[in-house]
Amino acid sequence: MKALVFRHNLAREAAAKISGEINSRGFTAAYAPVGVEDIPEPVPPAPGWVLCDTIVSGMCGSDAKQVFLNGARDNPLTALISFPHVLGHEVLARRRDTGERVVLNPWLSCGPRGIDPPCPACAQGRYPWCRNFTKGVLPASIHLGNCAAAPGAHAETFTAHEGQLFAVPDGMSDEIAVLSDPVSVSLRSIVLAPPPAGSSVLVYGSGPLALAAVALVRHLHPDSEVWVACRPGRRADIATRLGAHAVLPTDPDQLVDEVARRTGSAALVPWNGKRWLQDGPSVVYDTVGSPETVETSLRLLDTGGSLVISGVEPPKRFEWTLLYFKEIHVVGSNAFGVEEVRGQRKHAFEHYFDFVSEGLDLSPLVTHRWPLDQWDLAIQALAHRRRTGAVKVLLEP
């Protein structure tokens, strides 16, 4: 079968990195560590695992970061991956044993690893907190897409534990269903820090997580005012279509000034000239997670407000004095599991299915589709998203 395989090889990674800095096509060249290959069909690693045929898979930001080698060698999560692996964990597929359309909860936590009883985190449905990502029937790995023994979903076929699979409601389109994973990631962020009634929030970014957060806040907290910090263009237009009240500039100083204008807050001017506010939005959902977005969020957040970070960029220094001075709550948001929404505890996918039945429509997020063989075009669309307007890019085997 055909699959998008990443093979850890320092020489190939160095060649791709050097050439890719000159031209992004270097990251998808024949000498790069990633490419579509013909590999054997996967074999279920343990009882309870089933084969699934991919209908369509979504390119996640983490897939793109790996292809573009956007990371640091001291990243602690290198303890929880194994090579070589087939990329991809956002997927709509068809179970071979039942013929059902299913979406995948990709976490390789206690259940898929055959560990019983499960750790306390998994018993509570907090799968990203699993304590056994290096144990059981699988090698070190967090989820499908970074596991050597359980190939990911950018392939014609993959295998998953039956407990990872959720049947898609009849009548739900493929494009709506395949968004279950990224929408659930954003749902977790909002559950961790829901906006106080009648308050304003800022969503930082314009990718799938940001745009899903806009739609979810509008759906779950309709009395909140939602602002988005993103560049003009197709993505900004989608944010407005999904209910954003305003699209604000991404330049840090301009963004602080615009928030000050909207809140009526007086800006304070320190020696370095970087203005900051004591009154601002109650929550910032930062789907970028760069030093610049974190620092700017601290400058404009309300005193006592919450900064929820779901995006991940390589670290470097940022000015964080306002974290303590304004007593800001900084919360990391990692994926999803069983979540409590409106008094009901169930898996985030099941909440998403409910939201869709209530009228939530996130189909505008899907902007591009390519055959799996043309994965390099999909990646290039993301690399040049300011020009292409790519948001969620899908691959079809």
C-alpha cells in the first residue's frame, strides 16, 4: 500500500533543512526524510485492533512541522516517538470488519497498549495524560502518526484499536466528519478556560484550531465578543464568516492599541515603548504559541485573565514580567479526551457530533484536497498559506 513515511536520518534531515531554508521544496525533495512509499499493509499488533481503509485524512499542523523540520533537538517529546513511522492522525475511514464510517481518537494510551487496569488518567478519559506511552504492546509513541508499530493515517490503510474508533452519524458529510480531531482540540481549550458571561475573548491565529475556536465560542458562549488576531485574506474572511466580531492586526503594538481602543483601557508605556494594558479580553486562546504571541497576550490580557496555549513553536526568550504582575493564568491545552460540556461528560467527538446536529458548520475550514501521491503539493499549499489561503488540507488515497 502507499503511505507517507518519515524516516529519521540525520544526513537527509540536514540536506532538507539547508535546501529548504532556500526553497521550501527542499523539504519535499527526493532526498528529504519523508515521502510516499509502497509498504506492506499493517498487521494489527494485538487483539482488539482492526484494519481501517482511509477515506480522507487531514494534514495537521504537527504533520507540517515535522515535514518542515520545525523543532529543536532538545524537545522533551522526543522521548515519546519511534521511527520510522507513517504520518497522519486526523482521519475518516471505513472499518473493514463492520463497514462503518469512523473517525479516529489517535491517542495510543492504556487501552490500545493492552494495559489493564488503565492508569488513573486514562480511567478518567484524560488520554493525553496517559502514564504508559512507552509501555505495553507498542513502542514509545503518543498517537498514531508517530509510532513505528502502528502506522498513521496518511495511507491507504491503517490499523487502530476498536476503542479508538467512533462511528460517524448517518448523513454527516466526509468533510465535516474529518474535522472531529482539530475541532476537539479547540474544544478542550475552551473547556479549560471558558469566557465569563458577557466578556470579550481574543483568538490568536488563523489556522484550523483558531477558526474552530471562533465558531465554538460563538456556539457555546453566544454572549461573548470574539476577536481574532490574523492577517487579512481568505483566512480572515473565514473567521468573519464563522462569527468573529472583528479581525485585529497581528503586529504586536498595533494589536495592543486596537484592544485598548475596543476596551477603553489606557495603555501604560514602559521604557522599551511596548505598551501594555491592565484591562483587556478575559481570555486569549493562543493557537500559535510563539514567543511573540505569548508575550503580546500577556501585554493585552485583562488583569487576572487566562492565556490558553494550544499552539507550539520552538522556544526562545520573551518578556514575562506581566505574568506575575497581572496574576495571569497560563494554561497549556493538549488535545482532547472525555470532556464536560453543558453538564454532560463524554468524549469530545461526541460533543462535536451534537454541535453539528445543532447547526454548527465548520465546512469552510476545508480549503484544499489532493491525492496522497501529491502530498508535496498539499504541504506546499500550507507553506505558502498567505498566498493559497490554505486552512485544512485533505489527502485522499
